[in-house]
Amino acid sequence: MSGSSPTFLIIEDHALFRVGLGMMLEQAWPEADIQAVASLAQAREALAERGPQPDLVLLDIRLPDGDGLAALPSLRDQARGAPVLAMSADVDADVVRRARDQGAAGCL
């Protein structure tokens, strides 16, 4: 994480999970800059507009506007190489392999 204030980008369409994950990160890093969005389009917009790039991207693999794993390489490029953790309630060996092949730092 860069500096003393980590920056996180959460890309998750389920509002309750998105807010809960943000709260958990805020508890661990009260000084963190946490941005949470509900779609790939919003994530691309946030990455294009924001000043500091995220230190970590948490990416849901099933989003209303596309496949998170398919979008992972371009999101990582747009986030200037920040590590991306793929997230899903249904993680199996094939999902983990696909995530790794697309450049994910890990799966949750």
C-alpha cells in the first residue's frame, strides 16, 4: 500500500456486500480512501476521474454490465497495475484458474 493512507476500489453490484466490505476495510484502515461502485462502467469512470489510483481493487466476477474476470486485465491497466482480488460467492477451481490467467492477485 502506498504511503500511510491506502486507497481501495470496491466493484460489487450487491449493495449490502459493497457497504459491508467498505465498513470492514474502514475499521482496519480508518484513514483509507475507499471508493465503492456497482458496475464496470462506474469503475472505469472512477478510475478515469480520480487522482490517486487504488492500492487494491476488489472485483466481483459477476456484474450487471459484464464479466469481471474478462474485464480484469483492462481494469488493472487503468488502475496502473494495482493488484486485483477477484470476489465471488461461487469460487471453484475453474474460477480460480481463470482469475489467475487474467492476472488476479487472488480470489475471495
